[in-house]
Amino acid sequence: MYIHERIKMMLRVFLLLILHLGYAFADGILFLGNNASYEVLSYSEYSAVKDMDELPHDLEHNLWYKNKRDFKRDKNHQGYWVRIKVKNVENISKELYLMDERRYVYSIEYYLLKNAKVTTHRKDGFYVKEKLSCFNASQRIFPLFLEANAEAEILFKVQNYNMLDMPFKIVTKSYLVKYFQLYSFLQGAFFSVLLVMIIYNLITYFIVRTRVYLYYLAYVLLLVIYQANYFGYLKLLDFNPVILSISLIVGGIGFMIFVVFFI
């Protein structure tokens, strides 16, 4: 009798799991419950951009694909749209955020649509730092506020040269706070080590007057410039975008050259 009850319970759990999975993937909609984070890449749909000035209301007749390799772009620099449909399945409003690492993207525009109307529009990219970000961070972060049981459509207009994936996460505010506490600590430790290396090699050069320490000093300085640019810290200083792009290239190439000289 006990074994039969266990088997019945296992069957119920299995059926509930099947129903839950079917519910989660129905119609390609990402259902947002009480989890701290959600991966959105598997829910993404793609469509070609016909004109970089086009807006969400121009997409009525667009064809959407699960794989962005299924459509052809007329030019290498032409952009593409990414669409994600989400729904808040709880009876409370949610303060969520879309978060992604700062990848090499020429331009990315974010649109949040509710009832087919744009409620939020932000722009970010390699040359443009999204200054209205809710968090002062090197990652791209876009707000996603949903009322109770509300549905929304997320659109990204992306322009890059190799059609890299944009694996955004939808996360809660508490998730972001914990994430950046650890992230800031590790980045602070990383740049502190580089600073110690700069001071050590500078002092050592003045003592022994050996050129190899200058090579290593140049390597570390250029690495700092490259990393500070890559993580977006130099953008916070409102430098000219052209200067930022040149310093990124010079830093990236320069630190590799001087580490070879040092070796």
C-alpha cells in the first residue's frame, strides 16, 4: 500500500512538472514568477532591419525567426531586431532589469512595449554610454517594470558586424545589488594589483636602470587603459567617443606589443 502511494505521488509530481514546462514555453512567452533571474536567449526571435531609422510600429509585416542566421542582411553593417515576449504571472507589480555584459556592439536600442505602445526607449552602444542607467556600471542595464499579470514585448535594435548573441538576463533589483557587490570587489582587487605592479616596476627601474622594467611598466599602463575603456569607466569621464575608440585600440594593441618586448 505504501509503495502504491509513493508511485501515485511520483506520477503527480511528474505530471505537474510536464504542465509547468508546457506553461513556461507556451507561445514563446517568458513567464516571470518569483525567481531572481531568467535567461532570455532561448525566448528571442529575430528579424532583419530594413532601415536603421525604423521604429517598432514599422515591424507589423516583418517575418520573425528563432535563428538570426535564417535571414540575410543586405549589408554587413545592417542591423537586426531581437524580440522577447514576457508576462508577469504574479498578482504584484515587479521592478526588474535586463542586464548584459558590455559586448562590442556599435549600437543597441531598447524598446519596451505595453499594449503595442512604447513605454520605455533607451540607446546604448560602443560609442554611446547609456547615461540614464539605473546602475552606474559597465554592463548594459535596462529597466523592466511590469504591473500585476501584465504582458509586455521587449525589442532590441542591434547593429554590429558579426551578429553576436545578446544573452540578456532579466533580474530583480536585489540580484543586481548582490551581483555588483561581488563584481565591484573583484574589479577593485584587479585594478589594485595592476597599480601595485606599476609602482613596483617604476621603483625597480630607478634602482637597477634596466630597460626590461620600462617594457613591463608600459605593458601594465596600456593594460589599465584598455581594461578601463572596455569596462566603461572612461566613458563616465565624458571623453570624446573618437578618443575613447582610439585609446581602446592603442591600449589593446600596445599592451600585447610591450609584453612581447618584455618576454
